[in-house]
Amino acid sequence: MADKFIRSVQEHLANSYGISAARRMGPPGTIRAVRKFLKTIDLASVAAGGAPSYLQTLDRLTEDLRRALPWGGKRWGTARKALNLFFRDAVYNHFLRERFALGRLERALEVPLDSLVGRGLRSEAEGHELPRWQTVKGLTPAQSAAFQRVADRVAKRERVARVHLDLKYWQRDTEM
């Protein structure tokens, strides 16, 4: 498949990051900065390291995106959610998944955290010790890690990758 087409697919995916995902996440220019950054991600490099190095790569990209956000909005949680949504959607996209063998990253992907997912994880038997959900903007690496650990345990019980739990908590009235 032509590189130009694949590039267009990635740009389309980056442009889909919008108002609903970024509501109250930062000052004007946040969505534009996120989209610009997502378009520059080298998916081949991310996939090349496979699952063992994915979280280290995600941490680096989170910090890079955080620095690229506009003044007054340089928040770790905002950057992490944008990246988690982007990588989830890239894995869900047939063309990107096939071209970059993104399926091998699926089990390493984090569930994108927001209030629905945070409350959903807290409501699970595995999540009874989680702190009350605050905000994505205020999310710290340590808080995120705690929610992701619970997501790991729930995902194992549900027999899915934790990234897919987003579907469960956004569609509370349906079973996975």
C-alpha cells in the first residue's frame, strides 16, 4: 500500500481527536497542538519495539506531547489521554494495524482514562482501593498507574486487552 495513503490514514486519525475527547482539557489551541503532534508519530518505530518497550515509548511521547501543548495546558493527563486514544484507534484501524503490525502492541496499550472509565474501574471488585476519580487534567503518572493496574486485573477476568475496557465503561448497559 502506498506510503502516501498510509500517511493520509494517520492524519485522518489524528484529525479525529476533537471536542468530545478534549472537552475542558486545555486552553484554546490544545486540539490543534494535539492533532499536529499525533501526525508526527512514527508508528513504525513505536511498533518496532513491540510490547516490551511500548510503555517506555508511551512515557517519552507523553512528555513530548505535554511540552508541545499550549501554555496553561501542559498537563500530563491531557497528553496521556490523547495518546491512548490515538494508539487505541490506530490498533482498531485496519490499514495502520496491518502496515505497522500494531496488533502486537494491543495487550500493552493502556485504557484511555476519563471520568467514566475511572468510575467504572472503581466499581469493580478489583478497584475498591482506587482513589475517587478527579480529572484527566489533574491525572498524575502514579494515579494513572494505579488505575491501569486495576484495568489489567479486570481485563484478565474479562479476557480482553485492557484498552478495550473503554468500550465497557462507555456502554454500561451492554456486556462485553
